[in-house]
Amino acid sequence: MTSPLSSPAFRRLFAAQICSLVGVGLLTVALSLAAYRIGGIAAGGKVLGLLLALKMVAYVLLAPLAETLLVNVSRKRAMVGLDLGRMLILLPMVFVTETWHVAGLAFVFFVLAAGFTPLFQSVIPDVLPEEETYTRALAWSRIAYTLEAVLSPVIAAAVLNLVTGEALFVAAALAFLGSVVALLMAKFPARGEAARKGPFLKRALRGMWIYGRTPRLRGLFLLNFALSLAMAWVLVNSVVYAGARLNDAERFYPILMAFYGVGAGLGAVFVPRLLIRYSERSAMLAGAFGFAAAGAAFALLPSPPLAFMAVAWIAFGAASSLVLTPGGLVITRSASQTDRAAVFAAQFSLSHAGWLVAYPLAGWLAGTVSLEPALLILSGLCALVAMMAMRVWPAHDPLERLHSHPELPDDHPHLRNVPASGPQHRHVHAFRIDEFHPIWARTAN
């Protein structure tokens, strides 16, 4: 199996991703401190909640629109421009003193991120067309996301020993500058076919249209949503659990999340090997049901020792990587090169819609029925949604499918590219939803 790091283009794109992730991590800490500085003890949480809500609104509603607006711009130029925009929008945040100042600037930042991330994700399979290499690249990407979540607070703490909290915005801007430099050095492959034509709204919703008509993509959404329901408990309530059950949130919360990061990293490392023997569907279902089982077992165990907590958080991390890592491969198999960016944008929007439900639900349940019952309920919901995904995404799901084109003339270019037989023009090829294939073919080869 070829390492993705042997590709100079991927190495530079991966460096850009790492710089971008560090910038986002530093921004998260900086926004938290700014919210506390502006709102104080009484309103700091409300200010931060407003900022996170604006983030989800931008991600859920604007990602498909941003992809469509940028479709005629070269991907390198678009990504460099979006990163420069994110860098520049961070600098005035140093001087914010009012809630509406920071809210407005943060919303613009999140809008730019909603355009950047799906576009970045759609470039990687073009840079690494070999499936096994791309699968390993997804694992590297997942490890980077995990390390960012664990290390960003550590980096921020180190920076805060030297500068004030406001200067974190400058540090984040410098990280994005590093991303811009790496992108400028990277060689981008051509987009392929010409951009789609038609009404703006139809083009903006194209990714959602493909998503809704492809069973494996509907299953992907359900499995991501299943994971978010249970994983939200870990992300929202680990700090509460450390304070309430271990009596020292500042000491034990970083330890629990470090164990989670170890599990997520190990899971991402082993996913490429698993996908050689098992399908993406099997790996993702194992992750969703594994997370639910680990959550239920932990919730039912009275007064677990710290060693068992370590095992549980490692299991949570490993299960999350099993679900999240193969997603890019599923999308790449389900969309043509021209449609990949639109489908990645749809995935970005839909997955954040799931988190928009899961985050407040996890916090509300923990406050209403206590921590362990909340985890048990969310684990049960995770398993229930995963069972729905099993029904939506068939176990036998080959890429190539036998189908007919009775509506096309004999000399149609599509039939010349893939020869058909009989009056119904039956043929077999890798099946993806598009203009010529608007309805999913039930007959597999």
C-alpha cells in the first residue's frame, strides 16, 4: 500500500490542513476567552453559545451555496482566497469589545470555512486517485483532526504564557498564513469536466439531490448522525463528568480527552487495514454499535475506577474513527469527479445539522436525568439510528450496476462510451446519480 505522503501534492495539502486545524483550534480558545471577557461570569456562556450557534448556521445553510458560487473559480485560487479571508478576518478580532463585533466577525469566518472545507476534501481524491492510498490519506486526515482537538488547548496555553488572550487571534492568523503558503506550493489537478449549468438553486442543491437518491449516502448520513448522538455526550459532558464524579475537572478532563485522542488515533491507523477485508458499511456499523455498546456498559457500571474510564474513553475514540474515517471514500465512490465538491458540501452541511441536534440534546439530558442515564439514553438512540442505517444501506452494494436507458437514442455519447445491448440499451458500469441516472438502479451486476 503506497503512502499518501509519497505524493508531493498531498504532503503540501496535508501541511495546509494541519496549519488550518491549528488556526481553528487557537481561534476556538480565543473565542472562548473573548466571550468570557465581554460577557463575564453572568453572560460569558451565552455569548459563546451564540458564537457556536452562528457557526452551525453557517455550516448547515451556506456550505452548498458556497460550493456553487465557487464552481467556476480554480480550486487553488478559491482555497487560497478563502484562507486569506479567514486570516484577515482574525486580525480585527483582537480589538473587539462588544458582542455584536465578535459575532459578526466570527460569522464571516465560519462562512469562509463553510466554503473551504468541502472544497479541500474534494481535491484529495483527485490528488490520490488510487483507492488504497486515498484510504490511508483519510486516516492521516482523521489523526490530524484528533491531534488538533487534543493539542490545540496545550498550544494555546503555551502561547498564553507569553502573550495576552487577545493575541491568540494573531497566532491563529499566522497559522492560516502557513496554510496559504502550503497551498501556493501545492500542485492542483484539473477539475475535469466543465462546470454544471442551470439555475443557481438547482446547482446549489445538486449535492443534496445526489445524496438523497443514493442509498449508501443516506446510510452514511444516518451513521454519522448515530455517532453524533452518543459522541456529543463525550464532547459536551466529559468536563462535567470529571468535575462531578472525580471532583477535579481541571486535572482529569484533559486526561480523559487524552485517552479519547489515543483511541481515535489508533482507530484511524487501523481503518485502512480493515477496509482491505471489510466494506465501509461494515466498518462504520461496527463503530456505531461499538460506541453505543461502550457507552451503555460504562453508564451501567457503578463507580467505575479510573482504569475503566481510560478504557471507555479509548473505546469511544476508536469507535468514532471507525465511523468517521471511511466517509470520504463512500462519497468518492458515489459521485463523479465533477459532482464531488457538491456532495462533500452536502455531507458537510448534513453532518453539522446532526451535531446541531446532538450537542444541545446531550447537555439537556445530562442536566435533566443526570450524566449516566443521559449516556445510556444517547447510546440507545445511537444504536437505533444505526439499525435504521442498516436498512437504508444494503449489505450488498456493488459500485457497478446493470441498468437500462430506453430513453436514449442508439448514437447517444453515453452509450458509445459504455456499449449497451438490446432495445432497452442495457449495460453495466460504475453507477452514480446524475442526469443520465436520476433513479437508483436496483439491479447489481
